[in-house]
Amino acid sequence: MNEQNVTVSNTAIRYGLIVGMISVVYSFILAMFDETMNRGLGAVSYLILIVGMVMAFKYFKANNLGYMSYGQGLRIGTLMSLIVGLMASLFMYIYIKFVDSEVMNRAMEMQRIQMEEKGMDDAQIDQAMEMADKFSSPELMIVFGTLGFVVIGFIIALILSAIMKNARPEFE
């Protein structure tokens, strides 16, 4: 591909879709082994995003005469994160709504156990669980899942863009 065909948007969309598909497959594997509540394995999703972002930045630079400004990297990373977050959240919505509706109940029970282990009394736990229940619908998971991915992706893009940028000289 030559320089004219590679833009911030098409790079972000290309790599967002690739990383999104990988994240969906990874989420499906976690669901098959009933590991969706495993925080350590869940964090691997962000590692997948980081690797995908690095690859997107390299691709953009390779097709842009070796240049990528900080702002271009930030836009690529943030748009990628939006796409990945939306795809992963939609997958989880479909999975929870139509395949395994008990995932949310197991998550709530795990939260209750963690609060008990921290020494919270029953009234505090009941109040926290009541609040969590209001925000645990599959539909809200799409919104919060996507927003969470965008925020984390933006922070990752801030760091990676600073490391990988190679701005064009001003007087070329």
C-alpha cells in the first residue's frame, strides 16, 4: 500500500477489527472454560490491545515514510480501542443474554464473597450489592465495557504514542 492510501482512520479500523476479532475469540475461549471472572486472564485482553496498537503504529509508520506524530498515534490507538471495546462488549452481551445468563449471578456472588472476606457487615454488603445490581444489566455492560476499553486504550495510546512517535521534520 502506498502513502496516499494509509490514513489514521483506515489504520485504526483495520487493526481495531483484527484486534477485536482476536479479543472476541479469546473471550469465547475464557467462557468455554468458565474463566470469565478470572481477573488475571481478563487482563490479557489489554495485552492483546497493546500488541495490536504497536502493530498498528508500525504499519502506519511503514506506509507513511516512517513518520507518525504523537497526535496520529493517539487517534489511531483511541479509535482502535473504541472498535475493540464495542466488539468485545457486544460479544459479552450476546453471550450473557443468549448463551449463559448465569454469568452475572456468579459475578455477583463472587463480589459478595470478596466483600465478606474484607470484613464488611451484612448491611454494607446488601447496600453494595443492591447498587451493583442496578448497573449489571447486559445492556449497560455494552456501554460500560466500551467506555472502559476506550479509557484504558486512551491511556495506553498516550504512552505508546510517546514512545513510538516519529514526527516529520518541520522544514522538509
